[in-house]
Amino acid sequence: MGNERFDFDEWAELARSWPETFERRRRAAVEAAIGARPGRRSERLRRLQWRIDRERERAANPMDACVRLHRMMWRSFAGPGGLAERLNAMRGGPVPQRPPGRVLPFPSRRR
């Protein structure tokens, strides 16, 4: 999937009609993209892809997978140690501190 054009409609039809073939091609395309990167970068991408695959496996359906991956990306950007925090630190800006968590009491179910 290097220089070839991505055809969303073709992939969507493949996923609907031939899910096993879609999955095989998806994995091959991901592996080709990761393999085209230099050593250290490909290792990081491989670890990220592993996390993505685990989230997809845990999801109840494709929409749940989409929501899970969206949350994962947002945490990577805005969460502790995320891109936004690192960019602020690089430019000398304030590094946002997370307020300490608060433990919420839950009533016991025992009677």
C-alpha cells in the first residue's frame, strides 16, 4: 500500500462481502507500512499496532472499536505525558498538573 491510492469504497465492500479477505489485506497493508519505517520507529509502530489490535478485539462491535480508538488517541494527545503536555514543555509554557484524584465512597451491598 505504498504509492497506490487508497480506495475506501473498495475496502468497505471487501469488509462487507469478504471479511476474512479484508482482514488479511488490512494486516498486510499495516505490516507493509510499519516495515517501511526505520528500525526504532518500526518497533514503536509495531507496539502501537499491538495496542490497537487489542482494543479492536475487546470491542463489542465496530462502533465500539472506533470509540475505544478515539479515546486512546485523545489520551495520547491530551492525557498525562501526551503530545500537548510535551509541546507546552518544549516552548517553556506551563505543564498542566492533574489535580489529585478523589476517592468516592460507595455504600456496601452487604446487609
